[in-house]
Amino acid sequence: MESIPLALDGYLSEAPVFSKQDGTACWRLNCSPTAELVDDMTIPCTSQNPDVINALVTECRPGDFLRVTGHLALPDSADGGLQLQATTLEILWEAPELDIPEDDTDTDIARPETNRNTAIEALAEALTSLAGQPGPDASIRIHISPTGALGTGLEHCHTIDITPARAHQLADQADAMNCHPDTGTVLDPQTVSELAKVFEDIDLAGLTGAVLNSTRPEHRPKVTRAIDDMFGDVPGPDDPE
């Protein structure tokens, strides 16, 4: 078979199997060359490299996102299959573990999974639209997938490459959401009016004087600056105005 050097990023679809004769490890890598699910492909991989085999046995589990390098063996005939003969393996992202209680029923699990998968698809679609067409400047990679070991459900895994500028834009939007949480609480207009009147009736000069009079002399400059930071340039009790 003819072979070409190749590096692939993809999800480990299931636990590897091993040949008893020569110790060859065999596994399948689920790759997504684009953000479209129809473009997903599964590449069979093999290796006799001890380092690769040790990583597969001791570190990897289904659902991990891997980078595999080696040589892609091209088939000699039209009915042959591709095979990546791996020489190195790196775990780029580990799939979280998910413990499901044994007494949960299939019906109980189906509803949250459906909601989760819908949310993943919506988020992946939004981020893909934000990222635009991938290019050389897209140097940041975002992985989205269900939590837990992903022996199944790989169709809900997404990899999206974005530029640093888009990452900053996304971070700004997240910060804005944190600064203005939607609590769902709406104050009655009369309550708002009463609160406004309370603040309007506050005598800032009198308040400043009362605070400073109860403050030790050596601490008064700091307290004055703190009050100014909160309310603006508030006149002190000894000021002419």
C-alpha cells in the first residue's frame, strides 16, 4: 500500500481492541473536517508503537479528542479501505465522566438528553455563524460535546475554530451577561418612585458631616475620598458651600 504522512484530530469513538498475535492496537477516530455533520468521517487507526499503545490503555477513553500522526495507508484496490498507521498520539481534550444512577429509567434520562442535545446544536450553530469561514487566523479551537464517556452520541460533538478577535467579542458578550443577569424580577412602578424619592431626599452634605464626625481624624481623608467615589464631589461640613 502507498502511504502519505498525515495528522488527524478527532474523537475516539470506542475503546481500542488489540491483536493477540502481534500486539497491534486498533481503534476508530471520528473526524469533523468541517462544522457540517454530513462531512463527519470515521478513520480506522492502528499502531504497534509502545508509547501510543500505552496512552490508549492508560490515558484514553471513548469521547476523548485526540491528535494522531502517522502515515495514511492508501488501498491497493477500489474495494480496499484507508488506514492510519499511527506513530504518535496526543490527548487534546478529555471527555468528562458521567455517572448515571442505576435506578434511573430510560424515560427519565431521555428528556434531559433531548434538551441537552438541542442546546448543543443551537450553541454550535451560533458559534459557527460567529466564526465564519475558517482561515489561517482562526488560531483558537472550541470543543462542544455532551459530558461523560462518549462511546455513543458523537454526532453531538462539534469543533469550531475562531480568530482571537472573535474570541474577544465572545468574551465581551459573556461579561455583559454576567454584569446584567436576568433575574426575572420586575419592580412595581410605585415602588420605583418611592425608592427614587428616598434617594432624592438624602442630604449628602449632612450625611458626609455625620460620617466624618464619627471618624478618627487620621482616617478622614480616606473616608472623604470614598464618599466622593460613591456620590461625586460631595462638599464637606466645613466647606463654604
